[in-house]
Amino acid sequence: MPFTGVAVAGVRIQDHIDVAKEAERLGYTSGWVTEVQGPDAISVLAAVAGATTTLRLATGIVSTFVRSPYLSAMTFSSLSEYSGGRIAAGFGTSTPVIVEGWHGLPFERPVASTRTYVELFRRFVAGERVKSEGLYRVRGASLRALSPYPVPVFLAGLNDRMLELAGEIADGVILNFPTPGYASRAMAAIFRGLAKANRERASIEIVANFRTGIGEFAPLASTLRNELIVYLLSPVYQQVFRADGWGDEVERTTAAWASGDRSGAVSGISDAFVDAHGVLGTIGECDAKVQRFLDLGIDTAVLFPVVVEGPDTRLRQLDLVRAFGPANRG
């Protein structure tokens, strides 16, 4: 049973609810809500919390640059109280394209601002009256309505400095599109952070997202390419891909895109790159691939369904969630 977490995703909020209820029934232990171009993660978390009773729920992730620490503390404290303590706050910086291009906000000093953000968030959630200068100027703010439950903080990490920071201060860290090589290097950086803060390995949960599909490689790879292109064009992800030995892939794809050949940039993403960053094949092949990461020390594998788009897309996604459901695996 490699997968214990599932991405609670969809176009409509009802889609998210359907996935979360099925995941809970099937024995998944956690549901992770993304926020990009669909419903906002907070509305989804509230709806899903009201439709489930045992599933641990987390954002995976929301950007620290588009919500203040005080707003996030209000939000997650409220959700934690409402859900009976089942909420974790998954934060990340996101990318300049989303923060600056879509939200019109500055993307500056990601590591330093994340450290301060988490500190302030925790102080607010704990009920402190906070005064702070520097990256976030706060003048005596405090929360009146507090959750009686702790709100764990997960950080999305890509490069070494953010991964080390997660090891220093976070309750968990989220890896995206990992390869075995990248996962090993990421964990080494996390462990350096743990050592720097004199923390035990058991104090942090390492989570990894896996785009997963069952069936023939070619049609599933075509679907996954449409997502991978976004990351191949993102400078922060390009650094990771280059360090992982995919520099030629990055250069070829960005050159095609810059020349105006958008379809060629997508279709030109190699099978090798798709295979390295996705989990596609039979159930047994997918299990074996994810198990390699668990053997490396990943604690929680999160299923991100990959299905061929069509009129029955939602049914196929639910079928995939069922196929890997712990209760169906014996």
C-alpha cells in the first residue's frame, strides 16, 4: 500500500468533496488540496472538512506571498477548530509567474520571508499578541478565536536552502515531481536542517507528490506533458531539473517555447523526462516505483491522479483513487 495520501482535486468544489469522501472510505489517511487556477484551497478545505470525519486535511500548498501570516493564522485556526484538529497548513512561496504575474504582488527573499512567516503564523495561532518589524511589520495583532488543537506547518521545498529551512523549523516538508536522485539530495538537505536545529528525524514528516496513472504509457504521457510544460518553463523548477541532470531537456523545451512553437515545446518533452517525473504503467509497476521512494525514507506518498481527458474524466479519477485505496489492497 504505497499511497496513504491523495490529492483532493477537481474543477468544482463538489468534485473535491467526492474525492475526499471516497478517500476516507478507502482508508487513505490524508487529503491534500492544491491552489492554482481552480477553487481556492480554503473554500475547498472547509467544504471537505464538513463532509469527512477522520481524513487529515492539508493545503499542498498555498503561497506565503498572497496571504499575510495573520490572515493565514485566522484561517487555519478556524478550520482546525471546525474540523476537530484535522487541519495542517501547507505553505510554499509558489513561483514568480503566479505571485507577480497573476496576483500582481512582489516575489522577494523567499527563504528569509518564509522563516519569518512561519514564526509569526505560529505565534498568532498560539494566541500571542505580536509586534514585529522587518519583512512583516505587525503592530500588536492577536487572535481572539483560537483552535484548541495544534496546526502543523508543512513547507514545500525545491532547492537546498528552502529544504534546509524546512528541516530546521517545519513539521513536514512536501516534495514535488521527485526522482530518486533528487529525493536523495533533498533528504540530505532536510537532514542538514534537522542537525542545525538539533532536531530528531521523527520530528518531521517527508511527503512526496506522485503524478500517477494506470494504463498505456503514450496517452497518459501526453496528458502529463501538459502539466510538465508549466514546470519546465518555471525558473525555480529549472534549477532543480538542471541539477538533476535534465539541463538539455530544459534548454530544448524553453527554446521551442520562446520561438513560438508552443505545441512543439509540449510534444517535444521526452518520454524519458515524463517517465522520470511520473508514475505510469500497471498497478504493480506503479507500486514498485513509489516503493523505491518509501525505501529511501519518504514517509507519505500522495497520489495525484493522471487520466486521459474526456467526458468521463472525473469517473476515471475516482477509479484511480479506488485502485490504489488501502482498503482495496488487502
